[in-house]
Amino acid sequence: MRLCSTLLLTLLFTLNCYAIESEQWITDVHYLASDELEGRRTGTVGAERARAYIEQRFAQLTLTPLKGLESFRQAFSEPGRRKNLVHGINVVSAYSHADAPYILVTAHYDHLGRKGRRIFNGADDNASGVSAMLELALRTTKNSMQCNVMFLATDAEEHGLLGAKAFANTGVLESYRLFANLNLDMLSQPGGRHDLLVSGVKSHPAFEDLTSQIETDTSLPMINTDAGYRVGRYPVKGDRTKVSDHAVFAERGIPFLFLGVGRHNYYHTPRDTASRINEGFYGRVVDASWRFLKGLDGLCGKELQANHTD
């Protein structure tokens, strides 16, 4: 693997700088979690390189900026946990083809940056979610969809879900009808049981059946965390409806599904590197994530058809 040395090469989608003979999402996650991006901390050069990469991928897929935004970028300033103002930039695109509601796919691209010589690469958290989102964007453009889809890579999630809050608080969101939010955060570390945690199953009447069907079709064990089970390698009995960007949209009454693996040995440590990703498990989760998006699209289409016949 030879690393790109300039931002120009990065903007050109690295022109195969990462000679990985594997699926595209593996190529993406290796770049986003590379030392070159220095942990993608909000406001750093590494975060800018991540944004440029995501923008380039959106452009390659012929996705478009949202109406109301001049480009794929949405700059914001939001108060952080210590009341200090945090300046960040979301990257957002849309696949719009019909007079229909939108499904919002989210994944935060920021992480913890570096401390001295230690780089917190954030391969699982959350280069894995962003790379899966980019794969879903690719598949969306190649498949027949009944509703529209937004793809939102949020900044400053680690500062308190600030990118999602900024997106939700602007007039941009108000002009769109949202059917549901699919949030992808930490997808590539299977832990001991090789299962996927699914939150938000109770946020829509049809989500429980959808989750059960996808579990059957993929043979990927799924744990419904809405019941407050203790989950993860370091079990904490917490409310997973509030631990990532989906919480912002759930507070506004938008149905959501949150896919993730829970905390593990490498969480928020310099050991969360691309070399530790379980590619077989990750591939299964990417496939399941696509099935969730297609399932949401089918449910959205049914509601749209029902409204038209009323």
C-alpha cells in the first residue's frame, strides 16, 4: 500500500493510491482511518481531507447538493459540552428523483484526532459507518427506489451530536419531508458474538417485522436494544436511542433505525485501526445496512401510495 502525499491526489479519489484488491467500502475505510487523516478531529487538516474525500465520492456518484445549500458542505457553529463554540462542516447530498419523502442516511465522519504521537484513527468509530454509507449511496444510484434519499456525513458528533443538531436546526431540513433516519455508527468490530445491535425498532409499527425479516435473510444475529438490554463487550445499561446522531431526529418524532456494534476493546483508543477490522463481518453488516435502506424505501413507498389513494 503506498500512501498519497498530497491533498490534490486525495481530491482525485487517490487514483488507486490504496491498492487494495477488495470491495470499495474496504478501500474507503482504509483511507478514512489512515494516519494521513490524523484521526479526523473537528477543525483539523485531517477532517478537511476526510470532507474532500467524501465530497469527491458524492460527485462521482452524480449525487446533488440539497436545495438551499450551494455545495455539498454545510458549515455550522454550535455550542459544545463546555459551552464553547465548535465550528464544523457537514457533508450532505441527495438522490432526488420523485415527488416523495426522503430517507435520511447518517454517519459521522469526525473522531478524536491525535494526542502527541498517538493517533486515534477511528476505523470502526466511525470510518466504518461513513464507508458503508458511501456504499449505500452507490447502490441507491444503481437501483430503482420509490422514495428519495439524503446522505449526511456529520461533523462534531464526538462533541455532542453537533453536526446533526446543526442540520436539524436549519431551514434546510424543514423544506424536506423525512420518512425515517437510518444511522450507521460503528459497524466493523463483531465482538464475541458477531451480532448487530439495532435501535429504534419501536419507533415505527413496521420496523420490528422489517428487522426480523432481514435477520432471517442474512443469518446475521440482531439484538433489539429498545428493551434496554445490557449490550456490548463492556455492558452498560444505557439508552442507545440517545448515543449517536439519530437521537437528534428521534427527538423531532422522526422514525429511526440505528445500526452498530456497541463498545469494544478498541473503542476510543489508538488501537481502533483499519488493520483490526473484521472484513467478513463488516461485509455482512454492509449488506444488511443496504437491506434496511431498501426495506425503508419499500415502507415509504407503501405509505406514499396509500396517501395518494385516500
